[in-house]
Amino acid sequence: MTPAARLSAAIKVLADIEARRRPAADALKDWGLAHRFAGSGDRAAIAGLVYDALRRKASAAWIMGAETPRAILLGMLRRERNLDVDAISRLADGSRFAPEALNEHERARLQAPNLADAPPHVLGDYPEWLDGPLAAVFGEERAEEGAALASRAPLDLRVNTLKASRDEALRMLSHLHPEPTRWSPDGLRIRVAPDAKSPAVHAEPAFLRGLVEIQDEGSQLAALLTGVKSGEQIVDLCAGAGGKTLAIATAMDNHGQIYATDPDKRRLAPIHARLERAGVRNVQVRTPKGEADVLSDLAGRADLVLIDAPCTGTGTWRRNPDAKWRVRPGALEQRIKEQQSVLERAASLVKPGGRIAYVTCSVIDAENGAQVRGVVSKHPDFSVTPPRELTRVLGERALLFNRAILMTGEGLLMTPRRTDTDGFYVSQLVRRT
């Protein structure tokens, strides 16, 4: 397919997403099934165009003065891809399989893109209803934080130190040009060009042998900041596919015991194969069984309860740009209720002197600091560990990390703009002895 034909396809896919309010991945899959002649390179390029359009949907529409899929794609090429009007006109020239030629209004808009009077939610490319919650956290910097959340994410890997050192993993993956992550001592980062296919990491010998796992650096840090110790008894209440379970098991060097469970047993399905591949032996998976309490024998016994809480996922917009346009206030309210429920469950499992590590991939205070304040208010036997104490595990990196993050009395917040990671919130509560 020509670049112009790829642009036409992207416009159609975006129209499908908007008309049916469906995930971008589903629309792209359906397009691929209906156009089997398109090669993998074509599909990757079209997906790149669609996701970049979703990243810059609000600002691209503002530039073009219209909210149609065509306008958003054209505005994105100017805003995100930095193409000038002549380059865009060569893609949209009305030739066979190309979008129809630019009209005078479109050409004028692209010639002099203007965001000078745009409100913060347009500059930051996020839904207008979230402007208040983001302003409460970031103030006048919310547009810059939103814009960073709209950027493309790199591909991060965590080295499984049960099986290899970071230097060994770097050598095995040298053809992918990885580089050490800035903050995580076990992380690797691979940068992917906008039109390029993501490398097939799952087919790499290093992955198949369990030497690396795909995990954002922020998620790696969230696991590290729990301060897990070898020999502890740990409950992972929202283990899901096991990303943080694997990370803390590695930090414990397979000593002690982790009990991994999740309210949705379907999310636990991948964890068994991942544990085996990683060589992790200190995890016991507790799969929910109807109304039965699969953790009843652990009440008041845990050294640490890890909550990777269900949330709106605002911190992961770099990886899921379509999700930010589908989230609604009702979803936030539902997540807050779920977070309160899982925090109550955690409080019953922690022993005196034990800890709750509360983690979200959200940047909204209602899901973060407000929840921690609620626990302390309701359970006076719990107190908040000063966030600065959590970062000591980073050693010499801690000083710069503390300057980068947003730190409050209840916890710390990583963001793409501040730490070049996904958005993650981390807090720790200690139960008094």
C-alpha cells in the first residue's frame, strides 16, 4: 500500500471507532480481516496513524476547526508527525486510493496551525470533564502533563535476575538496541519508531527462557518501592496476569511466600505459565471460587498486602490512547468503590507491624491520595509511611528520583512528563503493633 492509501485506511478505521465507540484494537483487527491483501508493514503503519490520531484528537481537531475523522488525521500529521502542508497535500491529493485533495480551508488551517487560544484540555489532549480532577493534581501544569500522557510509549522490559543479569540480557537482545532504564536497576528500554512494528519480543530466546518480561519501568518501580524482603508472607490481592507478582518474587529471591489472587479469576489465567517460565517457586495462586473466601486462613498474618488497584488507567494513556476518550465519570465512581472495597479487605489481612502497598496506574487524586486518607480516617491503627522513605531502595538514584516525582503526604506520583514512565501512584500504610 502507498502512504496515501494507508492514510485513507486510517481515516476509515477512525470513523469506525467513533461511530461504534469501540476499542481501536478491535476496529483495526476487523479492518485487517476485511483487507487481507495488506501486509504486516501496512497494518502497523495504519495502526500507528490511528493511535497517533487518538493521542492528539483534541488538538488536531482544534487545528483543523472540525472533529471529523479526516480532520483529526490531517491535523495529527501536522501536530504529531510534524509534516508541512506540502507533505500532507502529497498524501491527500485525490489520486487512486488516496484521500480527496485538500480544500482551501484545510490548506489554510494546516499552513498556520494555531493553538494559542486553546484551553488546557485541548492542549493536553484529554476529555474536558477531566480538567477539574487533573487541575487538582497538576494545577497550571495539567496541559503539559496531559500532552506527555499523549506521547508514544517506549517498550520496557524487566530483567529476571533469578536467571540473568541486566548485562547478560543486554547482550542477548543487542540486535533490538535496548538501553538501561534510568530508574529501575533491572529495566531495559527499546524505542520504536512511529511507523515501525513493535519487535516480536515474545519470540526472542531471552523471553522464551524467562530472562525478561515486558513491564513498564513505572510498574517495575512500583513493585520495587513496596520494599519487599526475602522470607516475608505477602498477599497480592489484585494480581491479574502477574506482572508485579513476578517482580516481587524476584526481589525476594524465591524466599518467603506470595499468595496471588484476583477478584476476576479470568485475569489470573496467564499467571501460571508466566511463573513457570520465570522460574518463580514461591507463589501460590488462590483462584476465586464463588462466594468462598480463599484468603480466610491468612487473616492478620500478612507482612505485606499489595494492592495493584483497579482504576481508570489514566496513567496508561500513552499505551491506550483510545481508552481516554471512552472513560466516563460513572467509570471513575465505580472504580473508587472497588478501591475502597479492596482496601478494606487488605486491612483485615495485615498483621500488626505489617504494611499495605497501594498502587494505581491513575493520576487522579480521588483514586490515589483520597483513598489513602480514607483508610487512615477509618482505621486509626494505620499510618502512612513517608514517601521519601520508600524511595531509599533506589540507592544513589533516590535523590534525583525524589526531585522528579510529585510527592505528597500520602504517596508519590510518577508521570511521563516527570519520570518518563507511565503514570503510577504508590503509597504505603503501616499497621501499628
